Amino acid sequence: MWRSLDRIPEPTIEEPPPGMTAYETASGADQLPYEYRRQPVAYRSTEAPGTVIIDTSHRFLYLIQSPTRAIRYGIGVGRDGFTWSGILRVSRKAEWPDWTPPPEMIKRQPYLPRWMAGGPGNPMGARALYLGQTVYRIHGTNAPNTIGHAVSSGCFRLVNSEIEDLYERVSVGAKVIVQH
């Protein structure tokens, strides 16, 4: 899953520091290029409805609706060295989650807060879906310009209005397939 790095890979776009961005005043999605906005799409899958498929290379998340349809969301993904693949389950959900950066992230970025209460300035955004017992999440972001880019340390982000929509549609226990 993780590989040793001699240097920290750079994100593909600059990200604001935690607590420095305000919650979007508009829906958030209206700030996205059309292809990254939530939309129903033709998508062939043998997975059950409610399954989440994350395509990290194309930066889309698909929520399976039927064998031939899905709802597609644009996402931000892990930067080089922080991508991963596998199958997990949504282990819990949270509204306005608190953020505790994992020790590995603190080591790489010692200036980060050790804990941040949930709320509009929190980098986890408005909602979070926790993936298994890992440090990874599908969560919101206050930085719509990061959608479609490789910016995170392995988590997947959607603008707040989109994660709020996904949060209502996905159940705890849902299967999540992450592919490169």
C-alpha cells in the first residue's frame, strides 16, 4: 500500500492550509468544470447497487445504481506516492467530522495541527465516509479547485455539496472498490 519515499511528492495543485478556507457560499459544484460535476452516466458493472467504485487515474467516483447506470462524481485523489487500490467497506459516516492527522502526516508536515474540530474551516469538509479501519476517507473539501487533481495523502475528496449528496446515498457497510 505505502512505499518508502526519499522525498515528499508535490501535489498537482496548491492547496490552502487547514482552517484558511471558508465553506463554499455557493453549492460548490457550480465551481467545477462540467466533467467533474455530479451526473448520471452509463456505466457497466456487475457490482450491487450502492457500491462505490473509485477510478483514481481518471479522478472519478461512481456510485452504482444498476447494472448499466451510475452516478459519477469528480474527485481529488492522492498525489504520487500516496495512491493505493483495494476493496474496503464504509465503516462509519460523520457530519462535520473532526480531523486528527495521522502520525505519518505529522512527520511529513510538522506544521499541521494535531487536532481540528469539525466545521467550515476543517479540511475534512462537511461529511466523511470512513474506509474500513484505515486512515483513508472519502470526504468533503473547502477547495473546489483541487477536484480533478492529485493533492491528498491518500484520501478522496469531493466538494462539500457533492459529499453531502453522496453521504445521503451511501450506507455504512457499503463496498468501496479503489482502482488505479
